[in-house]
Amino acid sequence: MIEDREKTGKSTGRSYDLILRVALQLFSERGYDGTSIDDIRQAAGFKSKASLYTHFKSKEEVAVALLQHIQEFEEKTVLQAYWQAGEEPLQRLAAVVRAFIEWGMTYPQEYAFCFLRIQQDLLVRGEVSGGRADALYEVTLDVLQGVRKAGYPVRQIADAALLTMAVGLVGRAVIDQSSFGAISLEEKIQQMLDVCFGVVFAQPVTASS
């Protein structure tokens, strides 16, 4: 997924992208606390610390850059679905939620890193390092508010709380995809969309395709 940086015209060099790829792999295998900046240097094939420090001065800088890069890709994917969905509120909500689920199911390693990192930041700092989480969140919140205003049976629970519950369910499902059994990716996505709609709506609703 890191290679997609080349397609967006935001590449800062192969070494930079290599560091992010290696860091994602190590953070996924060992956890953030179990990975050192020197582990990243060695796995990326840098012979000296100075070579790595040209790009990043610390493990935290690597983690923040990785989070921002993944979120940029996620945001681009989901917002594309948003703009292509049309203006009907329920249809737009379905498109955004489906795109979010599909992205996570397709890139579970990236999703898990972001999900766990954001939860840790919120718990420890009360905010997300890098500050990129707000854009996609605000769009999704606005879409949900539009659905409520349109008269659909949205539960009488704060919109932010509904999003938090839905995202939590998606995160768990992405990380433990084996629990779905032997079904296709599309079936997983549809089942998760149905569950998310069950969280958001007090009565069954169906979005037109």
C-alpha cells in the first residue's frame, strides 16, 4: 500500500517509502513498544544511523508519518465514494460506510495500525497525533446528520456515539476476519454494512443502489 505514494505525486524517495513499509511490518509483528528505531534501521537495510536520521530522527516520527500516510490513502478512497454516491442521504451514508469497511478489509494491517494507534492517542493524549483523523470523521458525521434530518429512523443516540460504536465493530471485524468463516470479501462487507446499519437505525432501512 505504501507504493501508492508514487501515484499521488507525493513521493519523497524510495528510502522514505521503504522505511514506512518496514516500520508497518515491524509494528504489526512486534507492536510499537516492542520495536526500536534501530530495529527499523536494520530491517530497512541502512548501514548507519545517520542514513536513517536523514528521514526520521525517532521512532515516534516514523509512526506519525506512517499514520498520516495511511490516513491520506484511506481518506482519498472513502471520499471518492462520497462524491460518487449522489445526494440522497441514505445512499450516500451507505456508500461511505461500505467504502470504509472495504478499505479496512482489504488493508487489514494498515487499518489495524491506524485503529490501535488512534485509540492509544485518544486514551493517553486526548487527541490524535498528526491531526488527520478529523477530516474523514467530520464528513461521515455530516452525512449521518443529513440522514437524520431527512427523517430516517436514526437511533436517539448522539451521532458521535453512533459513529464510535460502528467504527469499533468494524475495527474488531477487520482484525479478526477469520471469524467470518469461508465467505467472500463482498459477503463480509455486506454483513458488516448490515451490522453497522443495525447500530445506527432503530428500524430496518435499505439504501437503493
